[in-house]
Amino acid sequence: MSNLRERSETMKRLKIGVICYPSLGGSGVVATELALKMAEKGHEIHFITSSLPFRYSQPNDRIHFHEVKIDGYAVFKYPPYDIALANRIGQVIEEEQLDLLHVHYAVPHAVSAVLAKDMVQSDIGIITTLHGTDVTILGHDPALRNTVKYGIDKSDITTAVSESLRKETMELIEPAKEIVTVYNFIDETTYHPVDSTAIREEFQLPENDKVIVHISNFRSVKRIPDLIRAFAKIRKTVPAKLLLVGEGPEMPRIRRLADSLGVTDHVIFTGKRDDLPAILSASDVMVLPSEKEAFGLVLLEGFACGVPAVGTTAGGIPEVIEDGVNGYLVPVGSPEAIAEKTVAILQDMDLQRRMSENALRTVCEKFGSSHIVSQYEELYGRLLREGQ
Ligand code: GMT
């Protein structure tokens, strides 16, 4: 086992253990994209996850995958995944001589990493990135709050994906150390305006119809019924189609509401899609009506394709949408405000074009990948130098 001083001398090529949710979700996307960017910079990445991260499409010799497996022993009502994860992290720390662990989500991942470190008696540094619901929902649950705090306090460095999440975590969890804000970023090589002819044909989008897009995991925090109600109002003034991209538990309710408001023929349920840049490039405006949203990665995906957004003032959204510049901010729970601001963009071509240009500029100036990846790399360096 190498000590911190020895590791800092081999700073050039770090061996980084990455723990994240590999399935669909913003945190999995950010964790994987960051790891891929670190590999491009010459570092060695070791994913320790239950399955292959979904954006891990092109393996290379600097990227390794260590699967966490757990058998369904009859003695357990709930298979102890967190413990199996800790066990696997411990093995990989030793076998691969990892330099640091970057953990995404406080619970259970940070806690499993801390347990692993203790199990193999390593002094490896842990950096934990908070993504949102690990604090804004789990942090309110008395059954989990102390565990969230433990995971954060035992991490050497904790980051939050927005200033809003950082502040909320400081207030709610009262951690022992400061938390650092590092914004999410977008991979500009994947997200940029592309030809959308095939999408317009596939969804039979009439030439004169405007296109409103919403992309999410369709959980209740996204408040999609507000968007459906707003869309019914928008349709009274502007011919438009609504693209709902993704899947999730709220879908049956949303379909019923669209039916009852008589807009089903104008709502296109696309399901999960891999061709988001093409879908976004066919869209005129994105709507994100969430009541909780630590950051709203999807806004960046839209901005990078030149799509302005109407979003609520929840969480970190105002750190991404600059009101009147790259979109509009509206209060949570107001279909009227969503409709009014969306129509304002859709009816004024000049405004839409200006906001679209500003959206592209926002991505370059504030959320570009090289800038944000460097911030994480600096934190990795700090972790190795100071162990904190
Ligand atoms: O809420 C989601 O849609 C998924 C969730 C996740 O687990 O990935 O997203 C959270 O992390 C994203 C990446 O940092 C953020 O962009 C989302 O705002 C955040 N979601 C919430 O805070 C509700």
C-alpha cells in the first residue's frame, strides 16, 4: 500500500476508482463522462459498479470495469449490495493500487467507500460528489440523514453540482467540512446542433408547428402535469407539438391528463432515446418544471444544441438559466407562467434566435468540459498532496 507522499510523486498518471449509478440518470452521465475525460488526459480509470456504465461504449486500455456481484442468499430479505460494493472496492484498492476514489452519491456509495477503506486499512483519499436527491430527499429522511452526514464527513473532499445544493447541504446536514461547488459539464463532442430532418420525419412534425421538448426520468419531482396543463394553453395560441423523451413512474398519469385536456394527438411519447442531439436540434424550446433540481443537466444538453429553456426557480436551475438571456425562469407549480414564457419565445423569432445563441455561449463560457474537468483534476491533486 503506497502512502500519500509516494502517490503525489506519481501524480502524472493517477489510478482512479469511480463509483456511480451506471444506469440512466444525470449523475451516472456526469460520472462516466468525467471518467472518460480523465482517461483522455492519461489517467487510469477503474469503474466499480453493478453493471457497465451506459455511456461506456468504447472501452480502451485506460478504462477498466470491476463488476459488483451479489448472490440472492435466502437468509437476506434485502441483498446487502452496499456491503458487496464495499468488499469489491476494497479488493480493487489493493489489487490495482488505486490512488483515489471518486464517489458519486453520498448514500450508499460514499459510505461503502469509507467501509472499504477501513476494511483494507488503506489511507486512500475519497472525493464524494453530491448530485441532488442524495441530500434534498434522503437528507430529510430520519432513517438516512445521519448516514448521509457520515458519508460526507468521512470523505476527504465533498463537492456539490451547484451552489444551491452546496448551501442546502451545509444547512440540512451540517457537515464537519466545507463543501466545494463544481458545476456539471457537457461533452461538446456529443452535444452540438446536428441535422434533424430524420427526427422531423419520424415524428411527422408539421413544418409550421413549433416543437417543445421535455426530457427526464418522469418522476413526480419533475412536475410534468404542470407542463401538460401549460401545453394545453400554449396550443390555443401557437401550433405546437410536445416531445416527451424518457420513461418513468409518472407516465400513466401524464397520459391520462393529456387525454383529459384533449392534447394527446399533439404529444409525442418517444420513450428512452440515444439520439438526443438530433431530438434537441429539432426542438424550439425545452421546459423543465421541476420542484427539486440540483442542477438540471438536461438544460445543458439543450443549450449545447442551441435550445433555450423555460425552467422553474427550483434548486440550481437559476444557476444555469439566466432569466431573459438563455431562457426564462418561472415559479414552481405555475402552468400559466410556463405557457406565457414559452409562447413569448415561440412567437418571437428574433428572441428565440438570440436566446439560442446565448444558450450556446453559456455552455462555452460556464460549463465547458475542459474547464470543469480541470477543476476536478485540481481537487484530485489536492487530495494527494494534502489528503483532504
Ligand atoms: O433527478 C434526476 O433526474 C436524476 C438524478 C440522478 O440521480 O442522476 O439527477 C440529479 O443529478 C443530476 C446530475 O448531477 C442533476 O443534473 C439533477 O439536477 C439531479 N436531480 C435532482 O436534483 C432532482
